[in-house]
Amino acid sequence: MSPRTKNQTTQLRTERKAQILQAASNVFSRAGFHAANVSDVAAEAQVSQGTIYHYFKSKEDLFMAVFEVWETESFYQEVRAATDSFASAGEQLRQLAYAIGERMAQAEDILPANVEFWSHIYRNNAIREGFRQVFSELRAG
């Protein structure tokens, strides 16, 4: 068996991180932020807790990453695609409302975790700082 190439290692790490984020999304949606444990996420992802901490510094960091994937990486791309396609402001607003409605319907399972995220912004310094960073990057981009 030959050693992995750098590309194979990078691909494996990307897949593992996505696997952990999906598991975390499931756990946070089911249990909520406070009741969820990193050990729950590890069990769901079928990895060790050490593997979770290899990718994420803390439960808050993991929670922030779930939010970033759900909120920024895909949602804002969907919104931009919907609004960039139309010239009139009225049609852009209609498409924006449609995109948001579709997104909420598709993400019904993550919505409880999303609501909990928003409720923690002013109660948890790590989440508040993560929130500021994400939206600062969105405004800059």
C-alpha cells in the first residue's frame, strides 16, 4: 500500500470535516446547543472526540461552523443567484422571498438549531465573536 498523496490527504480531511459538520448539525438540531455534547457529535459522526477537537477548538467553534455552513456558504449563494438574475427591484424581492421560503422548507431540521444560535449571540462571547466575524466577512465580500 502506497502512502497518500497530499491531494488525497486534503480530500480526506475535507470529507471528514463535512462528516463532522453534518453530525453536529443533526445533534444540535435534535438536542439543542446546551444539551448537546461533543461526545454526542463524535458518536453521530463515528469518530473519536479527539478527531472533533482536531478540526474544532470547542463546542462553540463547532456550533459556529455549523451556522457558517448553513447560513453563509450556501444560503447567501442562493440569495445572490436569485437576485442577480433579475433587473427590476420588485422581481428581485419576489425572488429573494421565494429563495428564503425554499431554503426554510429544505432546512426544516436545522431551523431549531439556527433559532438557538441566534438566541446565544448575546449570551455567549465565543458565539458573539464568531457572529461578528462571519458578518464582517460577508459585508467585505
